[in-house]
Amino acid sequence: PAPVASRPITVDGALPEWADQSPLTMGSAYLFRNIAKWRGDGDLQVRLRAAREEGTLCFAIEVTDDQIVSRREDGEDAPTDAIELQLLDAPPGTDLGLPGLQRIVVRPLGDSDRAFSIRSIPAMEPESLECALLRTRQGYNVEVRIRLPETGTGPPGMSLIRLFELIVSDVDHDHPDDATCMSTSGTGGYAYAANGFVT
């Protein structure tokens, strides 16, 4: 299960409250698309942390990226850097086209240090999803808080997420139509947690 947050979490993209938790550091072993175009950890590296707090599941995602390619305006369809969270309460082998799959896509927007676009599929109620992006000297941070409905498969009053994937897409100026991608499973599939992430 995701650990209980050791400090109150403020979703603002600055991550001091996560300092006590060791991240999952994603490097070359987690690449699954356009691997030959990866130029090392300065080009793309990801550090992921997860924690639960008051019935919510929180994620802190630190992306090292030497070229941030962002949307110029919300709704633009050009390839950009992006992170995508995918969550589903289901055992391995489940048809991942089922409506229970929740996707959350966050992209840097314009040149602002904090501007971003976010899309949840299916759409989540505003009170169920909180997000922030903050650009850093090394790249950018994304912080997400998700309140999930009770599924009935976990402990009373809690949700149980068994299938989880974080996919990070890195678009560079020299190959704008050909993103390098990294994921928690290293395959673009799903990481399976038998005990789930309990929120």
C-alpha cells in the first residue's frame, strides 16, 4: 500500500513535504519507446512518490528534462511533453478498455512556470482531482491528488487500485513528432500491485 503522508501535502508543485520518502527513480530500464533517441538522465529521468492522505491518493512526479516542449495554448494538438497517470482496480488480464480505467494527462502550457493543461478520461469532478505543475532548473514537477470513489473491493471506506501506470513522454525540438517514453512498468503496459494502493 502507498504509505501515509508523513507531512501535510500541499498540491503546489513544490515538494518539500515529500523529502522523507525515497522515490522510485526511473532511468534507462524504464524506457519503452524511441530508446535510441534517449541521451541520458539529463534528457529524461523521472522520480515518482505516492502517499495517501485523508481518503485521497497523492503523487509527486519530478521530471528531469533538458528541453521542455509545451503547448502554446490549451487545446492545441501538437506533440508535447506530458505525464499520464492510469489507474484501475482490476486483476491482471482484465480488458483495459473497461470504463473503470481512469486516465489523467498533464502537459506544460506556454512559457509560464506554473501553467499546464489537464485532461481526465473519463472526466472527473473538480473536487475529486487537484493538480499543480512547477518548472524547475532541471525540468518540471507535477503533483496530483485524487479522491477515488469507494470500489467495494478494498477495506470499508477505502478504494483499492491494483493496476497503475505512469507514462512520461519527452518531446525534443530535434525530433518533435517522435517522443521518447518512459513508464513504471518499462513496457507501456501496467505495473500490478497485488495489495493495491489503498487510499
